Amino acid sequence: KECKIRNDVLFSMFLTVANELTTSNESELMNILQNNPCIPCTPNGQKLKLASQLVDPSADIHELFDPDSEMFPISEFCKQKSVLQTMLDIGLLTSNLPWDVVVECAKSILSVYGKN
């Protein structure tokens, strides 16, 4: 229950930032969002991650990851276009994965399919 409340508050914060941001407060708020784990991730929204640690589920690269791999924002954050755009603005991955993510992806594939 606490996790749901936290996620609802974070969603409201993202929605407010997306809809109410002005140039006077934009850089400070975006910096806070970009540098603090504040996006609940799949599968259950319990863990928080940075946008730069997560993949846009509508991007082509999403197919590299298991839907339950903690690599995606929870669906509520992706359904609202303005919230999704804010996550993209602060680094949500759409292409050009960092090498550490590619290595982790390869390891997970090996652990699933390399046991022949």
C-alpha cells in the first residue's frame, strides 16, 4: 500500500512538472528528476530508478528485454503522454544503449537460452 501511495505521488509530481513547468523553474526541477531515482519500474513498481536506467516501452529496443526485467517504467507513467515526454527529456532510453545495459541484456539472454 505504501508503494502505491508513493507511486501516485510521484506520478502527480511528473504530471505537474510536465504541465506546469516554466523556464524559471525548469532547469532545477529537471535536474532533480534526472539525478534522483524517482521512476517506479516494472514488474510491480516497488523499485525506483533513474530515467537513464530505463527503456521506453514503445521504442524498438524494448524487445531486447523481458517485460519483468525492471527495465521499463510502470505502465501508468507511460500512458500519459506528457509524463512520458518528461521522462524522455530526462534521459529515458529509446536507442543507443549504454554498454553496461547491453552486457546485462546479453547475460540475461545467456541465462535463459544458454543452458542447452
